Amino acid sequence: MPTETLLALVCPEFALADYEQIQLWRREHDAEQADQLLPHITLVGPVRGWSPGEFAREVEARLLGIKPFEIMLDHAVSHRDDGSGEVMEWLVPGPGREALVALQDRLYSGTLAAERPAGPAPVPHITIGRDSDAAASQARMRELNKAELCIRCLASAVQIVRRKGEGVKLVERVPLGRER
């Protein structure tokens, strides 16, 4: 039986042309994920052993008072994933990065603290591809950076999703800016 995991994601709001370009890159270099999930930045997860309602309540409580904020994806990088050995291709924010890290820290400050992975905090990013060929991946990322990458977007909500096997289901969308 497939294991169920839960995640808290920021699925930024993009201008249509930027969204379409990101999805084009994802479909060319990470087709399976492009069709399962919107472009996103993972804040928490995947975690196991939580009911969707319990997880959603904890995330909602931690998000109270957090206002929407802008993000600018302005750098593309290749990163070898130690677990899979694949080379991951990421869009990384400059402006907005600190707000994403603070949001992640806040989510992990409550009862989710035990779920925080050991080691340094991950770099906030949107995955746009994966490859087994490091040189090809690095060349693609160099080309994106030469084009003076500058994608502005807005973090206006956190989406709580459940993954079970190959399936992904939205559990709840929690808007930022709520006071109660």
C-alpha cells in the first residue's frame, strides 16, 4: 500500500507568460512533476504520520499574521541530489528568499519541529528539471543566467497537499494575510 505524505507548498502567482515559460521548462526536463504539481517551493515535507486535518490546523496556526510577499526568481542552478544521484535544475530567488526562509522556520517552530530535516536548511527553489548529465544541466542553467533571468511572482497562499503513490491531492489552500 502506498505511503501517504503531506507537504506545505508555496505555489506563487506568476504573470501568464512567466508561468507558461516555467511549465515549458518543466515539461521538457521534468515532465512527470510538471503534470502533477504546479510550480512550487516546498516549505514543509514530505511528512508522514499526520492526518491531513491535523497537519492543516498546525500550518494554519503558524501562518496567522503572515502577509503575502513578492519573490524574484533571478538565478538558475544545477544541484546534484545525493539521494537519487540526479542533477536537479532550480530557479532560486534573490529578493523574497529571506521571507521564504523565515516562513519555513515559523512553520517548523511548533509541533512540526520534530519533522524538520537534520542539517542545513534547504535553499528555497522551484525545480524546473532533472537530468543524469551534469554537464548538459549546467549548460542549460548557464544559458538561463545569461538571459538575465528575472521572474517576479507573489507568495499569497500556502497549499497543503497529500501525496499517495503517484497521486497528488490538494487538501487545503491557506491564504496569507489572515489575522484569525
